[in-house]
Amino acid sequence: GWDSCLVVNEERVVLGRLRGDAFDGDPDRTAEAAMQAGPSTVRPNEALDALAKRMREKRVGSIVVTTSDGRLV
């Protein structure tokens, strides 16, 4: 039931996101070639009410939470 997957390096730094048709097609295509690079992220200390409002306004259904150096939380 998952519809997206984050791509991280050895240090858990978020490099990109795989979505939708990235899972279909050429089985030899690399994650790097199929991913959307540099997904939008937020910090763990961001106020939830402000974040939820911004996500509603931009019609964003999910967001990636990382540390300031880009490591997945």
C-alpha cells in the first residue's frame, strides 16, 4: 500500500523520493535515475499547527522530516 519511498545515503541523508510511475517501467533503472531529487523537508521542532496549515494550503499530503544536515528522522 505504499506509494513513495525515500532514497538515503549511508549517513541517512535524504537524497530523493521515488513516487508513482518510478516503481513501474525499466527494472534496470537505478533509484538515482528514477527519484525526484531534493524533496522538501521540515525540521522536527517545527510547530505542528503551522506545518499542517501550510500543507493544507499547498495541498501536500506528506512531508519529510530531517535534521538541519538532511538526516532522516
